[in-house]
Amino acid sequence: MIKRQTMPLQDKNIRNKNFDEVALGFELKQIKIEASRCLNCKNPLCVKACPVNINIPKFIKEIIKDDYEEAYSTIYKENIMPGVCGRVCPQEKQCEGACVLGIKQESVSIGALERFLGDYSLENNIFNKENIIENNLKVAIVGSGPAGLSAAASLRRLGYSCDIYEALHDFGGVLRYGIPEFRLPKSIVDEEINRLKNLNINFHKNTIIGKTLTVDQLFNEYNYKAIFVATGAGLPKSLHIKGENLNGVYYANEFLTRVNLMKAYQFPNSPTPIKVGDVVCVVGGGNVAMDAARVAKRLGAKEVFVLYRRDMEALPARREEINHAIEEKIDFRLCLNPVELIGEDYILKTVKAEIMKLGEKDSSGRKRPIPTGKYKTFKIDSCIIAIGQNPNPILKNTTNNLKVDQKDRIIVENCQTSIPGVFAGGDIVTGAATVIEAMGAGKRAAESINKYIKSTL
Ligand SMILES: Cc1cc2nc3c(=O)[nH]c(=O)nc-3n(C[C@H](O)[C@H](O)[C@H](O)COP(=O)(O)OP(=O)(O)OC[C@H]3O[C@@H](n4cnc5c(N)ncnc54)[C@H](O)[C@@H]3O)c2cc1C
């Protein structure tokens, strides 16, 4: 039995003081060993479990033959960002979760192989020149996150001219402003997006659709045949407790945006510091909370703790992220629910949290947290709230007849919204999900847009 290879990591006591990548990637020797573990199943469940259906056994066979160029090309046909997805996909729930080898042994490390090929292609400048037959029809894409980027690539391959409109001053959505450098280096995001520029996708920054331009204008003045809305879920949820407006309280999105997009992680080489102080409390137990806590530690906080209202078992973050956080000396204070943030002269000083006990399982399958009426207080310098995100309502508020549900998610049928010719996908439809699910939605929307436009000609 050949054992699953272990990902080499930066030392835990060094990495919690820098923003360099934590996971270092497999060496070539490990890639060969890992590829040789694939059973090459007749009915590859890993392909079905991948939201963009990459032909995984095929690219692994090509790795075994040392044909890395072909292996990269096999992935790139289905996934335009293997360097990104190899790093951030929750593979344990997708391809690796379905790997047949995983039933009796450990699954093949598919994500690490994908990452290797993405990096190999960038390092060796391997890029498929695509033969695009132009059809002279225009589609507008709103939002440059994974859903928008993937829809644009699929539509270009079908011959459409694609314009991506992005509200921020740089492209990539959460890949750019949310996921920290130590998990996803910005150089990988830059290079994989640059490849899309080679496909002649037009990128427009600083353009908020719903403010700078409206959906009506895109149709009537710019003559787009269809619009794909991929605006994500970037609006933070609030705790709705006293003291949330004190200095020192951040929402994870604004905190991470300041650190990533505005490059506070490079201070003093960037002019945008962010103050965290010595003791930081992060509220929430998901992946965003883990990212915020690990960033705060790297920014120099002496003590960072996660406040979560259930127990360790119920933490929704990926196990890998929780383990990395523990190794980096992030503390977990569990069964605690913040009820008040207390300050002096408008400056945050203390968090007051109610002790919870766990009751019967609720509809989420986790034990319901029940208030006990007993409290604990902790002295803190800053508090980062990471309890989830909702879609931003700008587009809904400025577009007549665009139907959304009670959580402001756009309602679609076969990727089409309530407005003919307007399609939507990614987090704006599903609520906060994953990079690869957003990319899958972008691909499916491109097919629906193609059918729709053909039917109108
Ligand atoms: C901190 C954090 C960490 C995460 N980590 C992971 C991870 O490790 N693995 C994983 O799979 N998923 C992760 N996710 C989730 C994942 O990033 C999202 O599910 C994914 O990015 C959704 O893609 P999207 O294209 O739908 O939206 P987004 O990535 O949110 O992109 C939407 C884009 O639209 C732009 N936009 C919004 N409104 C407008 C407008 N009116 N006009 C023009 N542009 C607009 C936004 O500025 C943004 O650039 C993480 C999320 C966060 C917040």
C-alpha cells in the first residue's frame, strides 16, 4: 500500500508571523507517487463530484506519462484556474471525498496534483492558444469573481465578445479581496486572470452596475444581447448587539479587504496599515473566521481567540483550516455567544458573552445552543465579526422586476432571472458557497445564455 503524500508546510512558529504561503506544494517525486495511487476507475466518481467535471483520471494518467502539458490542458478545458482551485477547493467534500481509494485507504490527493499542474503551466509559460470563431455578439458580465470569470471564458470559447464590469479597482472577487495571501498568493490570481486577458475578454474596473451604469443602459445603450450577474455575497451580517459601532470592531469582509485588496499585509511597504492591538476576538466558526483570526495573528496580535456559540465538533470551517489555526496558537473559546461590546470613549475594551449549553440537534443537524443566563467577559482591543455574508442589494434596488428571495438572493430558472436576457450565478444565487461551485454556475450560465441568444436571432 502506497501512503498518501503529506503536503509540506511552513513551520507553524514561523508562518504565524509572515504572510508567505503556508502549504508549499508537492515536490515532483511526491507528484509521481501520488499519481501512481489513482485506481483509474471505470466509473470515476471523482469526476461526478467535481462541480466543473474535470476529467481527473485522464490528467492523472498524463502525469504518469510525464506529459504535464497535456495534463494541464485536460484540466484547463474545464477549469480556467487550476492554480487557484488546487489551493482553495474543499476537495475533501468534492473530488477527494468521492475517490474510491478513500473507502479502504486515504483518497488520492487530487487537489495537490491540480495545484502542481497550474503552477507548472505558469512557471513554464504553457498556454493553450484557443481557436475562437467570433460571432460578433456581445455579452456583459457583472462581477469578476470566479463565477463571472468562468462564464466569460466559456462565452469567449463560443465566440461571444465579453465585457466584465467590476465594482472594485482590481479583479477576482473574493480571490482578490477575501482569501488571504498565505492561502492563495495574489501572484497566482494575477497570472491566472492574465491568461483570460489573452482570450480577449475585456475587463472594466471601478464600474458599479446599478450605480455607474444600470442594467437597462447595458441593454439599450450598449447593445448587449444578454447580461450575466455574478455579484457574489459581499454584504456582512451584523450581530445586532450594543457596541457594534465602537472603534475596534470590524466585519471580516472589511477587515480582509483592507488587508488583501488594500495590501495592509505589506505595511510599511504599503500606505494602508490596519490596527488590531494585542488581543483580538473573532466571532464565528466558519472559514472566514479562521482566515480573519490567522490574519490578525500575523499582523502582530499577541492573543487571538475565536468565540463560537457551539462546540468544537460543530465548527463549520474546514478541518484543515481549524488545525492550521490551532497550530498557529489561535485559541477557541466555545459555547459562548457575544451579547455586548463595551467601550470607553468610543474605543472597544471588552466583549461580554453568554455561556451556552447544547441541547437537542436542530434542522442543521447540530446541537442547538441554549442561553444559560450566565456570562463571561474578556478584555480585548479589537473584535472581528465573521458570522456570514449576504448579497449586496444595489442591483436588486436599481433593476425593475428582478426577483429575489427573502435573503436577497437572485431567483433563477436554468440560470435565467425573472428578466429575459438577464442571467445570474455564483454566490448571488446560492448565498455564500465555494469557488468551484461559482465556476460551475458560470459555465452552466454560458450554455443557457448561448441557447437564449440563438433563440432570439
Ligand atoms: C474570506 C473568505 C474565504 C473563502 N475561502 C474559500 C475557500 O478557501 N475555498 C472556497 O472554495 N471558497 C471560499 N470562499 C467562498 C468563495 O470565495 C465564494 O463562494 C466565491 O468567491 C463566489 O464567487 P462569485 O463569483 O459568485 O462572487 P465573488 O467572488 O464575491 O465576486 C463577486 C464580484 O462582483 C463584484 N460586484 C458586486 N456587486 C457589483 C456591482 N453592482 N457591479 C459590479 N461588480 C460588482 C464584487 O466586487 C466582486 O468582485 C471564501 C469566502 C470568503 C469571504
